[in-house]
Amino acid sequence: MAALKSVDFAVDKALAKDFLNNFADALGEPKYLNILQDVANRKRRAIHIELDDLVDYKDLDEAFLQRVTENTRRYINIFAEAIDELMPEPTEVFPVDEDRDILMTQRVDDGMDNVDNSDPLQKMPSEIRRFFEVYIKAFSKGTPFTVRQVRASHIGQLVKISGIVTRCSDVKPLMQVAVYTCEDCGFEIYQEVTARVFMPLFECPSNRCKINKAKGNLILQLRASKFLKFQEARIQELAEHVPKGHIPRSLTVHLRGELTRKVVPGDVVELSGIFLPIPYSGFRALRAGLVADTYLEAMSITHFKKKYEDYELKADEQEQIERLAEDGDIYNKLARSLAPEIFGHEDVKKALLLLLVGAPHRKLSDGMKIRGDLHICLMGDPGVAKSQLLKHIINVAPRGVYTTGRGSSGVGLTAAVQKDPITNEMVLEGGALVLADMGICAIDEFDKMEESDRTAIHEVMEQQTVSIAKAGITTSLNARTAVLAAANPAWGRYDLRRTPAENINLPPALLSRFDLLWLILDRADMDNDLEMARHVVYVHQNLESPSLGFTPLEPSVLRAYISTARRIAPSVPRELEEYIATAYSSIRQDEAKSNAPHSYTTVRTLLSILRISIALARLRFSETVAQSDVDEALRLMQMSKFSLYSDDRQKSGLDAISDIYSVLRDEVARTNTMDVSYACALNWISRKGYSEGQLKECLEEYAALNVWQIHPNTFDIHFIDA
């Protein structure tokens, strides 16, 4: 049997050498020989053997491929030994100044003279000579497993798992080969460490010490030993993969060597690795009995949704974005591509698009920071698709965490202090807001949260940090996240008989932190309800949205466009300073006149106008903010409170046509002119929440009364009587 195993090993090593030697890529280049040359020249350390390449190899041995997949741990050693034999000489000069190189040189020069070859512990293990790491990468095609789909039958095999990283330990050194020196005989003794725990040697096992009957004392040489970078992470099932009524399962992942520091908590990743059991040790073994734990030894990491900064555009995406950027109506197209199956809500979708784009963070010379992330709160009646919009935004965003008010505690949102199972130290585990760093945190049922838990969000929304002082840990964690909240009014539905302040039922300190507070009311309207019903029935029948007049952009294209837009940092030109200041002061004056307790206009509102304007400029790939961007920002802020103003209008007894006329008349009186362009008129009435159709109706009605004249082509207005 032993002879058979050695033949098997030799055959497999020959197959591995043959593959590494002869495999050529699509261009006909010897792929793995080039990689080995880079390793010899110390340009890289990791060698990834891809199973896709094994399948494409002309002399494929299917039995060999199956053995590699089902007994991956053994075949990593076989490939490593094959690489040892194939390793070419370096073609470039590199400085030999590392401790390792000096030690290896000494061992080669001096060590061979006094080594007794009959003693296995004195033979230098191949691990200590290697300056490379071998990883076997799983097939790129095929659906990855969820954590609960990995069974006992997969033990020892190469599996591919998807999930979200919830915890990462620090990177620590893991001993691979322990090197001892004997005080009596001076021999170097090697001990390979294959498990997480090992028993050190205390007596010299060399033949000289045995013959002399001297129990030579061994000294562990840390500088001569070989250590490997080691990090432990925890991966949890994605929310959409968890069956109803079940708790998400998690799995420990061991990351070694070059794979360390590749993931941080909150990353959605696809890991390929070897599924292995790990027996408990020490007192835990006595308590656990026959039970063993399992872990995944990572072989490769693929990020599902990369951060906007890490997003690399493909050639076809670059062309598509350049084509889209030339489109004059890109703002509307991008907004309508968000959740196209949801009817209406055009302005809400525009606001959510700007939330994805955001504005750049500003850092002043004295170190003070001004946030660039937009925060939006969608307040509205049940059944207006608030939660669906939240879910879609999380799907589009590269980093997004979705949580609900009742299911979130203050600690779950910020950070929890836990004991690290490896080191028994107290460690911080980030909550939803920390996991969503540089992304979006969507909080549904915002109104159902306990008041004490909701206060945890205040600091995050303005300072963008989470300050912790727990269990002797005093620190500040980054939470540079945009908060998207959805809430119902105080009594479930918006009560028109009560004041807006009573309906909203959120403290002013929180409301002033939201850049846009959107009130979506479910009003009975015959025409609108018919259109919506037809839309919903169409979506239900065809499982897609009705035609929008253009092809909605895929979430991947949206991500690519937004990532390109986010690289631009537009500035506000000096000529717009006075315009923005005047607009802000007029909003304050209007609020003072109306005595409205529902709108909290503070200096934060001015910063919100700037942030929204910069986000709009980013969408156009412009380096400067235009007046049209500021006008659109003011319009969105006005529209966000539209439902409240429409209530006030109904109480004042003015119909829409009369109100539009009074708006135009007031603006003409203020500017002291007789002529008004159609674009200006549309801009003025849009801010008040009226549509273009209502403006045209007003123009026709008052032109018939001979109040003004309308240009037949441009629709510009000329007042007859000033």
C-alpha cells in the first residue's frame, strides 16, 4: 500500500509539472512559467493555480482534476513540490538584505558540514526554503454555496461560498516551521507545525546527543523560524439567502499569507477555499467531547460589490458611460432607471439618485470636516412603496446595509463589545452603521425605534463617527455613511386634521439633520389611481416594468456611471454665492411668515442646498456648479414639502391656476419687468409644486382674459398691464 501511495504521488507530481510547464494562455504565452519567473525575481509571492486552466489544458486528465477538487489540501503540497523543481534562476538582481536570505545563505554554506542526514529532524524542510505561497482557485462559473448549503460531504473539498464579512481579527504571525539550536551539539533542529497548537521540543533528538547520552537543551530561534501572516474572519449568510424564521448562519474563515487584509467588515464577498474540520483543544475539548468545529481555509477572494473608489471600468462600460454623458436627459433617465417597476415617485427617485452620488467630503485647514453624504427620510402612508425603494437602493449601492427599526438596538446600529475567542481580549464588533462605512445604511420603520436607540444615529448623521466608551475601550469608529430612513406618520396614516408636527413625530434635532424629508401621501385621485392599477397589473403579468420610452439602465451600469461621477469634485463659483445666499434667506423669511412648526430651516439647510447642487453637477461630469443645479436643488427641497403646502393652499381657498398667476405676478413685480421667459416661469412654479401642464392651462386662461400675451413658438409671456 505504501508503494502504491508513493507511485500515486509521483504520478500526480509529474502531471502537475507537465501542466505548469506546458499550459499556455489565450495569447500563446506560457502563463505559469512567466509567473514562476516573477516569483524567482521576487516580484510576487502568490501563485494561483486556476481550475479553469486545468479544464482548458489540452492534455487534461479528468481523474487528476477530480482528485485536485476533492483533496485540495494534499494537492497544494504536490503543486508546491512541482514548483520547487521547476523554479527558474532569477533574471534580475534584487538586494539580499533580508534576514531570511542571510540565514539561508549561512545554512547552505555551513550547515551541510555538520548535519547528520540520518536524523529526519535535522533535514531542512522544503517549507523553510520556499518564498512563495500556492493557492488553488475554484471554477469561476457556477453558483456559489450559501453557508447552510455546505455539508459534511464537502469536507476536504474546494468549495465556493458567498456572504457578508461581519468580523475580522488582527493579522498575527502563525508559526509554520520552528527552528531550534542545541546548546551541546550546536545542530539546527526543525519542527514543522501543521496545526493551530503544537508541543515544542525540549530535548535534542540528534544522534550525537543520543550517543553521548547528553540531554541537550534546545533554544527556539525565532529569527530563524518561519512565520506566516494569519487572520481570522467570520462570514455570514446574506439576508436574501436566509429562510424565513431562521437565524443567519456564519462560518469561520482562515486567511493566510497574501490573502490577509483583503476584507473588512461589511464587504460582500465570494470566497473559494477548503472546508475543513478543526478539533477543540485544551479544556474546550473535554467539554465538547466528540464534537469538532469547521472552518474554511481561504484560497481566493472576489468582492461582489466593490467600493466606488476600487471600481474598474471595462472597455464597453467606458464607451457606454461616454455615450450616456452626452445625453441631455441623463438626469431623468438615471432617476427613472431606479426601481422602474415602481409607479411614479419621479422626484423621490431623483433624490435617491443624488443620495447615491453624494458630494465630496470637505476638510478645512484646521482639521474640521464637513460631510458630503446626503441623508433622506421618506415619511408616508402605508403602501406607497417606501420599503421597496429602500431595498432597490441597497441593491444598486456597492455597500449597503438594510435594517428595520424594531429589529435594531442602539448597540446593533453602532458597535458591540465582545470577547475574541482566539485571544480572549475584548474586541469591538461593528454594527449596521459601521458596516455601511463609505456606503448607505437603510433603516426601515424608523418611527418604530425606541427613542434611546434612535439617539445613536445623531452623531453618525453629522459627525460621521461612532464614539465608544465601553469595557475599558475608548475609541471612535468611522461611519461615513448616508442614512436613508423610511417612516410612517404618528398614527399609521397621515391625519390631515392634525398639524404636520404632530404627524411627523420626530424631534427637531433629528429632522434638521436630514437633507430632504420627503412626505409621500396616498391621496384618492381617479386618473392617478387608474394609471397605477394598470402599471401594477402589467408588472404582475409580465414581471417587468411597462415601456419607459428608453431601456432602463442595469444596476451594474448605474454603479459604473455613479463611480465615474463620484471621482469629480465640483466647486461653487463666486458668481453663485449671492444667488444661493438670497435663496436661503428667502426660505427663512417664508418660514417666519407662515409660522410653520413642521419645517426646520437651519444653516444645515444651506449646506444641504450646496450638497445637492454639487451632486447634480457631478451627474453632468461638470467641474463647476451651474445656476440650474441650484434651482433644481431648491425645487427638490420645495417638492419634498409639497404635500404640506398643498394642504395650506386648500385651506386658503386658492385653486392651482389662480395660485400660479399670483406667483408669476409677484415675481414680475419683484423684478420690475414686463417680459418673462417660459423657462423662468416653469422654474418659479415648479418650486411651488405645480406641473408644466397646469402652467400651460394658466397661460391659456389668462391670455383669453387679455392679461398677457403668449409667444406662439417659445411660449414666453409679455404682461399687457404691469
